[in-house]
Amino acid sequence: MPYREDRALVEAVKSGDNTAFRQIVLKYEKLIAGVVKGMIGEDGADDVGQETFIRFYKSIDQYKGEAGLGTYLVRIAVNLTLNEIKKRKRKQWFSLDDGTKMNGEATDEHGRMERAEIINKALTKLEPEFRSVVVLRIIQGYSTKETAEILQIPLGTVLSRLARGQEKLREILKKLGCRFGE
């Protein structure tokens, strides 16, 4: 049912209906924001999210409906996010706040927020190919098959990157004084 609704919205946008495009944005903006923020954190996530919808709008004629609209938009967002990561690496923007340490489980709201911030920082330390799989599978909850479709990589590659990404994330979090998945 939602697939048909999305298809109708896309066709309306192709016909020049900007209200239909706004409906697509409203429907998928939280999904895209979650993926992008999971991969790069808060800083710059809004820009990448907006660019995702701009790219989609400019190339809407290329959307053939073979993948669900949400999957298609996530694929655009992941690609743009990976580009942003490469750009940041070139500019050497990656730095981790060494003073932030946290042991044990978060028991209050402040502790949970602090822990989430540490995990987001740790995610930015993962290589992009591992980060994208970890974010899509663990944080966003996509299936292995959906993750493979979004990233356009084989299923086995998703599984191996997920295992390696989780191990690398554990190592990073251990250095920060956190436990992950224990």
C-alpha cells in the first residue's frame, strides 16, 4: 500500500506538483536524518539531509521504482554522507574529545545522552565502509538484505563488514572507557 502511495507521489512530482514533493520530504525526513546523523553526527547532518532531497528532486526521472522510495532515498543519503566523510578526512576534521570518559551503564537521561554522544563520536572513527553497515543494520534496523540493496554490495560483504565494524567499534569504545555489546 505505501509503495503505491509513494509511486503516486513520485508521478505527481514528475508532473510538477511541488506539494507532492513536500509530502515525500515530510514522510522520509526523519529516516534520512537518522541515517545521516548515525554516520556523521549532528555537525553537517542537516546539510547532507537537505542535499539528499535536492539530489532526488533533480534526478527524479531516474527513479524507476525498482527499490522502495525510502530505500532509494537512503541510498542517496549514504552516498552523500560517504562523500562528506571523505571531504572531512581530507580536511582532517576528525578529532575525539579525549577528556570524555564513561564507565558502566547510563542510568539517567543525562547519562544516556552522554553515552549516545560517545557512541556517535566512536562511529565517526570507523572507516566509512564499516560505519555505513553498522549504522544501517544496528542503529536504523535494516535487514542484511536491505542493507545490501541500499549500499549496492553483496550480502556476504554486508555480513563481513558488520562483524569487522562491530569489533572495531568495540575497540574504539573500550579506549573511551565504554562497553559495547557485552
